[in-house]
Amino acid sequence: MYKKIVAKLAKSDAIVLSIRAVDGNDFSINVKPGDTIKAIKQQLWNEAGNNTKMNIGLDMVDFMEEFVKSSDISYKDFSSHSDDEQIRLLAKSGKLYAAFWNFYILVYDGHILEDEATAIGIGLTSGDPMCFFPRVLSTKNENIFLQLFMGIKRTTPEIKIGINDLLSSPHGLPIISKLKVFHSHDSPVDAEQCEYEMRLLRTILLPALIKILTGDASARPVCLPDLTQLYTRITEYEHSVEFLQDLHDIISQYKAGIVLHLSLSVPGERMVNRFEAEKREAIHQSLLQVTDKFETGISNVEGTESLWCPIYVGPARSFTNYNYTLAQPTLQLCGLNTGTTIGDLIESYQHHTRNPDQHLQFLIYDQSKHEPHMLVKDIIHAKLQKHFFYFHIEIDDDGRDINELVNFIGGACASPSKIKRRRKKTKPTAPKTLALQRPEIVETDNLAETPEEEAPIEVQSNQKERNEKPEDNDIDQGWRQCIDNRSFRENAVFTVSREYDFDITEEEDGSARGMTFEKAEYLDRLSGIIASKAQAEWENKKVGFEKLQREHEQIENEIRAKEDLLGDHKIKVHEMIELKAKEMEKFVGLISSVKEEKQEGYKQIDELEKQISKLESKVLDIEDQKKELDSKSEQSSDQIEKIDKKRRKLEKHIEGEMEGMKTEGEKIQDNIEELGKELSENCEKAEKLATLEVQNTVTETKPKENTSRVSEFLAQSIKEKEADLECPVCFETADIPIFMCSEMHLICCRCRPKIRECPECRLPYTGAAKRHRFAEKTAGELGKLKKELENLLA
């Protein structure tokens, strides 16, 4: 099916894969077509960064503690090492590598890859993207990364899951379930049921979906899901599940578009894109609710829900370019629900491949075996697009036909333009040889054109027909062992029988079609080449087997020695366990206390979750209020302009008043100086008249009256200036230096670095901080007034 693609991959020296990681450290690796996923994982481990290797959750802490306890290095010395050295020390045991791939999964084309698969078996080509991410997605960025990666497809879309045969339909073959048997249109009852479900889709579901998309114009997003293909193909669907599968694909693509819309937002458009994303999310949720309600009432089995992701079941994709044609087919299934079990998948595979005798005890998913009673929904990774369940089965190492073997062993011995091959019409006699006996696929593209009077070449491409009619292929037991078991008997004779071979003729007009001496000589030479090559291969395998036998005996001796060492090691381990028993008791006590703290933490987490739910509801209310305030703010723009004009007039008036206050302050200062002089003169007179009590009383009363008036005037002036210099943020009196906005609203030097916009006019501060020289002058006058007041009161 994919012969040209496989041939191209087999000829390539290296396949360049683009590896993407959650942390953004992307890189590329070169793999060979025959490399397994296990080897590719090892290469990914070598190329991954230290931060990625150490980011494997709480297991990293356990590894560090175990390493420090089991080695002579202290925790302080271990921490002093570089990251590369720490990784090297922890990776010695191999546990860190295993924990890394227990924490991460390797994903390609929307599904998890099995370790046994080969690059050519999966159909990897240069430029294909591959990623690894945590099994449990814990952050928002990880979820966004996975949703975006799921939208990237492989470069060869004609390969769905692997290079072996795929049994499928446009939407997949139905799952054979005990809860719901997928019906056909053979019986009138099934046909009527299908017509009923399709009529409900046309009359109920589709109008409801259109009503959602054409609702309130103010709440409608700019981009809507495209349901055109559902209308155009409504008459082509045979079952309602096919329609619903396409509908869920459209909804999932729309959801991926929402994530992409938010992730590509530029800083200046985030608020607008957020409102657009909220509208799209509302449309997405409405479509899901209506669709789920329809499925619950019409198409779902009672107590179950449909899961709209394709399921593939087949052999492990450990093929090569030589044997992929011998592999069993892979099956694409649809109709998955929450009640589907592994047993249903096994039964579906046996039913659709028409092979009920194949007994599968389990299926494998994500390197783990799963029994028939297990539910599929509890096994699969819900975030992935498709899922591959596989089983192990042995296949031959070489599935090439006789033409490919001849070209591979001996090369082309004659010009293709002068050689043609066709089956003899006479019934073949019993074969006497081991070569050129097995009927195989004949590639008609490589043969010369057959004249009109000749019979066409017989092509046998169906392996099943060869298995069902063994009596037509009278092949001896030696050839069967050579081809099927890839082993040669000792002293086997490699000769060729021409009774069951191809006739070789030259393109000469009017010449006879019989076997000439030259043609017979060519055929003998060709068969001799094949026999000599096969004999040499058998001898090489024999030598290899003897070498393996010697290595087997050597390994057995080593195993015995290692068993003795293991016994000594067990004794040492027992002694170590006794020594460490007391320490373990302490650790058990610590673990119990930590568990209690953990339970308390869970309780606090529950309380916090309740508070979070309440806060979320409050956030929604606040967002509604915010929307109302935004609308009001837009309406108030005209009022702001009017107020701004008034403000400017007021500032001019204030400047005039300030000038007046300034002159008045200067007059007050002069009065204060005059009063100070009078006060000093009064004090001198008071000293002179100290002996006269009556006069002393009079002279003391008068300065007190003057002093009280001056102090009250100074105190009032100080209060007014302090009010003028009050900071609108901290409500403290601003001191030099004093800053201002573009509208001359002052702010103190302590609060200016903390905010980005004026607290009074809400205009943003731009450029360097501007000094309010007039306010600073007022602050200087305030200081002088305070000093005068202190001197007066003293």
C-alpha cells in the first residue's frame, strides 16, 4: 500500500526529526530507518537539557536522598557539583533514565509511540515533529503546548498509523460491543432506525446549532465554527455516528483555534483578544451542551457517553522494509464510549479481520498490558487525538517476492527491454528444487509491454488465497523451511526445476516462443547464482550459530560465578539491613508525622478551594461591574473634557490667588518683624519697670495680646499651606523635592516611584519626573513660618 514511501525511506541514510519540549528547548536528531523508538528515546535523553532531566517531580528528591545515603558524598558536596556532574552521578544506576520516561511520554501524530516500533514501521520522514511532555499536565502552559502540538500533522498524511495494511472506512469500522451492536441497513428495522436518527439530526440538532451561531449579535464572536460541510454531506451519511464524529471534529478544531488566538496575542491587543476568546468559549460550550444533550437522548447507550476519538488496534509496528507486507493489518475503530472494554476491541479485531481463531489475551497501551475486563476510558490519555492498542506477534524477517530476491542477489543479468516473463499455461509437475518455487507478487511496472496476442501476466497479490489453496502450490518441504523458517537443512541440494519456472523469450517478430539453448543457459546461470548465494548464507548462519553456542556456554559460566557473588552479596545485604533497622524506625516515625501533616494540608486545600470558588463567583460579579463601568467611562469622556476646561480655569484662578497669598505672606512677614521689634522693646521696658507692680501688669498684658494674635495668624497660615502641600497618596505634607503630573497635580517624592499614573486625573506619568517648582517654593515658605512660630512661642 505504501511501497513507494517505504522504498524511499529505506534508501535514506538518516531521518531528521524535529523534537519539541514544553520548556521551549527544541532540537533536532538524526535517526536511521531501522532504529526503534527505544533507541530514539535514548538519543532524546542525551540531547535533552539538564533542567528537563531534573524536572521529574518528587522522584528527583528521592533520587538525591538515596544517592547521598548510599555514597560517601555528603549533601553539601553533592550540591557543590555542577548540573552536568549531578546528572552524571544520579544516572549511573539507570533509575533516573527510567523515572524520566515514567514522568514523560513521547507523542507523534497525536498518539503515544511504543518502544518496539521502528522508524520505518511508523512511517517517520524527515521534518516530522515529535514531542515529549509530562503524563499529568499540571500547568496552563503545558495544556496550551499540547493543544497547539496536536494541530501539527505528519508530513505524509496518507499514512494513518503505520506502513502495514489498514482496515478502515472514512470514519472507522464499528466497535463490536455487548452493550450496543452496530447495525447495518440489511434489515428493515435497522434501516428505519438509521432514518429516524438522521431525521432528528436534520430537524432538531442542526437547527439548534444554527440558532446558537445566529444569536445575539453583541455576544457573537468574529470567528464562528464552519458547519457548511455538515449541510453539504448530510445526504452522504449512512449512520448518525458519522455525522456526530464530524461535528465533534469541528468543535475540537474550534477549541484549538481559541487557544491559538490567545497565545498569539500581542501586548497591546490582549484585552480585545480576551473578550473575543470569551465570546468564542461561550459558543464552544453551547455547542457542546446541545450536542451532549442530543447524544444522551438519542444515540448513547444508557449509562454511557460517547468518546469521539479514533482507536487503532493492530500488531506492534516493529516492521522493516523487508517484512512489512507479511504483517497483520491494523484496524481503525469508531463508536467508542465510556463502557467500551479491551475485550470489545479484541472481539472487534477478530470480527473485522475475519480471524476468530486468533486468541489475544491482552492489548498493550503506553508500554503497559491491559486485560479484557478493563475500560478503555480509564486507560487512554484524554488529551490526545488518537490511540493505538497493539499486540505482539512473530512474523518472518523477509517478505520480499521472488523478483526482488533475484534482483537483490544476482542483479539484472539481461537487458530489461529484451526479457519478458509469463506463467506457463501447462499444469506444473512436481518440483525438484528449492528455488523459484513460491508464487509472489509480480510488479507489472518493471516488465516490458506485452503484445496484444500474448496472454497477460498472472498477478497473485493476495496472501490469503495462497493460504486457502495449498494444493495449487506443489512445493517441497525443503523450500517451505527455507522461506518460512529461514533455515537450511544440512547437505541440501540447490537445483532448479524449469517445469514451474517463468518462460524467457526475446522480442523477435515471427520467432518461435519455445525454449532455446541460450535461454536455457541463461536460466541455469540465474538459478546457479541463487543457489550459490543461498548456500553461502546458510554456511554463514551455521558459523554464527556455533559462535553463539560458544558464547552461550561462556555466559552460563559467568552466570554461575555471578550467582556465587550474589549469595555473598545477599549476606552483606542482610547484615546491612540489621544495621539500618533502627534508622528505618526513625524514618517510619517521620513518615507518619509527614502523612499527618499531609492530611492537614489536604483539609486546608479543601477550605482554600471553597474560598477560591467563592472568590471566582465574586470575580465574575466584579467583571460584570467592570463592563458596566467601562461603558460608563466611555460615555463620560465628554464630561471629562468639560471638567478639564473648568480645571484649567480653576488653576489660573488658583495661580492668581497664590500670587495674592504670596504678597499677603510678605506683608505678614514684615508685620512679624515689626512686632518682634516691638516685643523686644516691651521686654526691655518690662525689665526696667519690674519694681512697679501695677505698671508691670499693664505692660505684660499688652504684648500677650499681640503675641496671641500673631501666633494664631501663623498657625492658620501653616495649616493652609500644609493643606496645599498634602500628598494625595499618603496624605502627608510633601517636602522638597516635590513632583507633579502633566496637569500640575503634586505628589511627594516617596510615593512618586510607587505609582504609574496620577491619582487625581489618572493620566500616566511619562518621561522623567517633573519638579513642581511652585509647590517647592510654598514648602520653603512653610518651613520659615514654622520657625517663626517656634521663635514666637519660645
